[in-house]
Amino acid sequence: MFETLFTNILALIVTLGILVTIHEFGHFWVARRCGVKVLRFSIGFGRAVKTWHGKDGTEYVIAPIPLGGYVKMLGQDDTQAGGGDIPESERHMAFNFKPLWQRFAIVAAGPMANFLLAIAVFWLINVAYGLKGVAPVMSNVVDGSPAYSAGLRAGDEIVGIDGVDTNIWQQVNMQLLNRLGETGNLVVSAIPATAADARDFVIPVQNWESRSSEPNPLASLGIVQYEIPPVIDGVVAGGRAEQAGFQSGDRVLSAGGQLISSWTQWVEMVRAHPELPLDVVVQRGAVEQPVTVTPQASDVDGVAIGTIGAYVEPYDLYGSLPPEMRREISYNPLTAIGPALQETWDKSVFVLDSIKKMVIGLISVKNINGPITIAQVAGETASYGLEVYLGFLAILSISLGVLNLLPIPVLDGGHLLYYTIEAIIRRPVPERIQAMGLQMGLLMIGGIMMLAIYNDVARLL
């Protein structure tokens, strides 16, 4: 447990350190190109751990709290905004004396640097690893589910969602996530297992997964991507699985009198029996062993579900598939650029659309994550390998870029809003209005941070 905690904290520091450094370097680099004197470049908050001065006169600071950073420029703070404290000989290097377009460029450079980082990371992934995925052929469709009612069946291959082509499961999931919280018809294009041509299957949705804190679009539709063997790799100390006597390597054969053929089916059975005894038969070596477990009740979005504290054995799904089920695309340094740009654009639109849906109540604010969740995900993705971690880093960089462009005072987007107004009315926004906006922005950001931390803690409990 201590090792996992250490890994998560280290991954959080490294991840946020990269993102913050890139973001602040964007401001710094453009400021220097515009002739602005940079007084301090700080990565992190709190008492400085390391400080040094560059030949350019800038004070470089590394602080211990990696939740942000800042670039302090001459003429940027309130005491210098009017120019009274700035010597006449240095006013040409002051931020507030620069033309509007240069101030706009300096502020916008931070978020833009985050988008450029995402593009570079996606490009690197494309060149080094290419695109790998599993053909979106459904291994099962749950009887009575929305997908089943629409006519989809096991063996059908999904080739499009709402008119957008899908070649692998990751693309299917992404297109479905775009529809979360919405009401209307979801159009799934699929090639039936018994036919050669694709046809459209219409699935009505209403406020789809709007209250879910852990939305799973495919599961809610009743679509099973692929079957993972129901083999237990380990149990949580003190959990219901350990108390019942489950052991590593146990293969679940049946539960509640029903045959279990996949890990997904086993999980659904456990979830459906909170605080109810569940008779299970497992294969342990050459012996079939009966086990009775009572899943612990856990509240998820107001619904009691069962959990036992057991996790699945690692399974090389991709390696176990026949060649026709594997999809691979290789890129060279030139052909990798287009997909990297498209991926960054699509993810940016998705993040922005998700924020809009949270604001108007189409999806739950429980999806807002804080530093604890980021640390956990960063640690997990780092353990999965460099490719997975880089993908997570790119998505987080996009999120940071989009969030900083929101027109909220305190954020870069708030300053850009003021500059846009200044360009229209031909004079700066009154300081009184900016001061009010600053207070509102601080309250808003503080509230969002508190909500994110609350969601993090609630997930741990």
C-alpha cells in the first residue's frame, strides 16, 4: 500500500510538473519575444526549494506544491499597473505598456502551449506505437437491453456512431461519450453477423447517464465488448472476498445458480447482490470448490451495489485475438501529424462540451476530478507502460488548456475576455470591474476545487 501511495504521489508530481512547466513556459517564451522583462518564473507554490538567477535577470524558482505556477512580469501586478513604480527607462519592457495584441498573445500562449504539448505527444505515440485496437465486434448483447431491443446481436460489428466511422472500440467509446446526458436517438451503424452490408440501428436515449459519476456507455446499452475470463488475480485485505475464502487463481464457474463465462458477467452478479449471500462455485486447480460470499453494499449515485474486493487476473486480450480482429495502423513522422491534430481537436471539443453539459445539468458534477484522482490515474497509467501514460498526459494537457481558456477572471480566459472588451470599447476595463471579477473568479475556482476534492474523497470512502 505504501509503495502504491508513493508511486501515485510521484506520478502526480511528475505529471503536474510537466504540464505546469509547459504552460508557464508558453507565457514566458512569448513574453520574452515581445520584449517584456520577466521578473520571476516559478514552478509550484509555497516556500522556494531552489532559486537561481539567469543571465536574463529572471529569478527561477522551484517550489514544493506542484498544483500550479506563475510568470511574474514587469508591470503586471496591481502596484505597477499604472506605471508609477516603473522607471521611465524600463517602461518599454513593461507588460502593461505593450500593445493590446502582444498582451493578448502572451496570455493566450499558456493554454496554446498545452495544446501543442498534446499534439506533440499524440504525434510521438503515432510514430512510436501506431494505432492499435480491437475490431468493435460485440461478443454479447444483454437480453432486454436498449441495444438488444434495437436489434443488435452478438457478432455484429459497429462501423459507425451517429454517422462517424469507427474502426476500433476506443473510437466507439469516444463517440458514445459525446452523447452522455442527451435525449434523442443514438444511431449505431453495424454490419450484422449474418449479413455483408451495414445498416442503422436506432437506440432512443433520455438524459443518458446524466446522474452517473462513473458513466459506462456500452454497459448501459447492454453491449459487451469482449469476454475476459472470470479469473481472480487477488483479493483486498479484509474485504468480503478474502473473508469468504477466495484465492488468487480461482476461476468463477457459477454464481447464484447461473453459469459465469466472463468477468463482466461476474461483476454484474456481485453488484446485484448487496448484503445478500451469493453461492459461488470456483475452479481451484483440478477441484471445484463451493464458496459463499456476501457482497458489501456500496452507494453509487444513490443506488446500492455489491462489492467484494477482488480484482481480475491480467489478460492479454489483444494477443489472444485472431488476426482479423486486430486493427493496426502504422505512421511515419509525416503521416502522424494529421491524426495528432485531429485527436487534439476532438478531445478539446469533448472537454469543452462536457463542461457545458455539467453547467446546464446534463451530466453529473461528480465527474469533476481533483488531485487525488489525478494521482491515482497517473500512477496506474504509469504502471501500464509509457504509451498509456503519455496518452493520459496528453488528455490532461488538453483539459488544462481548455479550462484556462474559460472566461473566468483569475484564469487566462478571464484576462483574454477583458482584452477583447478593451479592443471593442477602445479603453481598458475599469479597475473596479476587474476587482469585482477577480473576487467572483476566486470564489468560483475555490468552489470547483472544493467540489473536486470532495468527489475525490467520496470515491475513496
